[in-house]
Amino acid sequence: MFSLQKYGGISRYFAGLNKGINAHHAYTSKIAVLYSENEYLKDLPLVFNNLIGRKLFLGKPELIYKWNKKFSKRYIELGKYDILHPTYFDPYFIRYNKKPLVITVHDMIYEQQPELFPDSPLIIKHKREVIEKADAIIAISEYTKQEIIRFYPQVESLISVVHHGYTLSTTSAQADLALPAKYILFVGERWHYKNFSGFVTSISSLLQLDPTLNLVCAGGGKYSEEESKVFSDVGIADQCIQLNATDAQLKYLYSNARLFVFPSLHEGFGLPLLEAFANECPVVCSNNTALPEVAGDAAVYFDPLSAESMKAAVELVLNNTQLQEELKIKGRQRLTLFTFDECVQNTLKVYQSVL
């Protein structure tokens, strides 16, 4: 994943684990990467994270993936480690690995809705191969654990739930953005099961009634033609803003939004919930999959398949400053249950269980 992602939940998770494990005097962790443009590895002394590497690899994802894979394979062949914990399900390592294998399963969306992904047959095949070889499986939520069992009941005894953790950022919020005073925040990818178009349609009347209210989308790339057409059809094209925000800018976006909305139809955990809690942003989200497990009483929930339910929940929080403050307080409290140190400690327990 460090070859494929510049930002992203999976690479941030593994970079955090690597850092947290190396902070313990009894353990060391190594990310077997030659070169990466991943933001979370920028301070690591990787072999080619220098001028030579940038000339060789910059902006060439296929080349980065190819050579990182060769480098990782060589590390595995040497066998100078106790546990292998791959970042995804490419099974290239299976024939070379002779040590205990621990894997993390983030969700089962490919198995649940294969029709959404053109590469689902290959991903499902690879995932099955890796799951069947694993000595221990980490599920990032109880919901994800139950979904793994539904598809692979034979591995139930190998599964441990280790929730994601959140490390409070020391980065200052960066306020160099030209933002409207009043906006709803949406973060991340907007495709398929993220339910973005359905959500936009459901709240369009709220934006029509209040020209000062805007929708700000952070990340996910520029709006597509289809998305722009939806905005135009419902009369809110001038109130929908898209930004590719840095971490510092994202912090500012959360801190100043009226609310953060998460209308997804499927999440294995829902890390943006913790981001919103950390930046004291009221949360309104779907009542399905892993989201209630993570958000607890610190969110107002809606049925993501009901336009009326989504609109009512957003409207409730949008116009109630007392409720907004209550959600901020509950979010801060909820965040204490998901520290990254606890994630690291519980991951180490899984490692110890297979040694």
C-alpha cells in the first residue's frame, strides 16, 4: 500500500504501527520499501527516498510497485524477522515466507458487493489465499469480524478485534483556505457505496433554502461530470466546493464545519469519525455496519437509504447549536476509547500469540 497510496487509511495504519512498535525497546519493526511517495513515510530513511530515487521513480506508480515488491520479496527470502504482517492481499509472499503470518482485514466490501468492482474476482481470490495461510487475523471492528466469519467460518478462532487508534495531531490547523462561513463537510472518496449522490440529493432543499449554506468535499478528486450534473439538476451547483486538502487544511476544515456527514452504505471502521471527534466537529452518519460501533452516542444517525432520514438528521444538527456542543463533548469522550497506543499494544498481543 505504500506504493499505491500517498494518503490513505491503510498506509496510515501501518505507518503508525511501525512507529509505535519501534517506540518499544523490546521490539523492532521494518517496512520493506525502497521508495515511496507516501506522506506517512516521508521522514523514514528509505534506500531511495533521495534525489536519485525521485529521478528514478517520481510519478511512476507501476515502477514503484514493481521494485518495492522485489525489495520486499528479498527481505522475506532472507527470513531475518519473526512475523510477517503484509499491508494488503497480493499473495506474492506466500511461497517465500517461512514465519508466522498476521494479516489485517479492513472490510469485506469486495465479497459483499462484487458487482461494484471490476477487479473483484482477483481481489477475492488473493484475499482468500492470504486468509487461508494466516496464523492470526486482525479485524478492525467487531462488525468486520462477524463479516469475515460469514464468508470464512473456518477461521473464526484466528480472529482478534483490534480497533484503529487515533493519534492527536500536533500540526496546527492551516487557515489559508477561502471558505464559506457556513458549510457541511464531506471527506474522502465519493464513489459507489459512499452514497454521495444520494446524500446530495437528500439535502439539496436545505441548500436551496439557505444560499449561505455550502457543501465542502475534502479529497476524492475533482467532481466528475455526473456529480456536477447532479448539483446542477437540484440547483446547488454554486454551493458545492471540492478541495484536495493537506492534513493541516483538513484539520481546519473539520474545526470550522457546522457538521461532518458520513452517509456511507458500508464501512469496516470509519476512521474519519475519529478525525471529526479530534477536531470537535459534530458528526451525523449512517446507522449501519461498523459506524455505530465506533461513534457510539457521539453522533446523530440516519438511514442512508432514506432521503428523508438523511435530510432530517442534518437539519436537526445544523440548526441546533446546543446539540452541536453536546456532540463535540461526546466526541472528545468517545475518542479516548481509540488511542493509537492501545492499538499498538493489542497488535503486539496478537503477534505474541503466534510466536
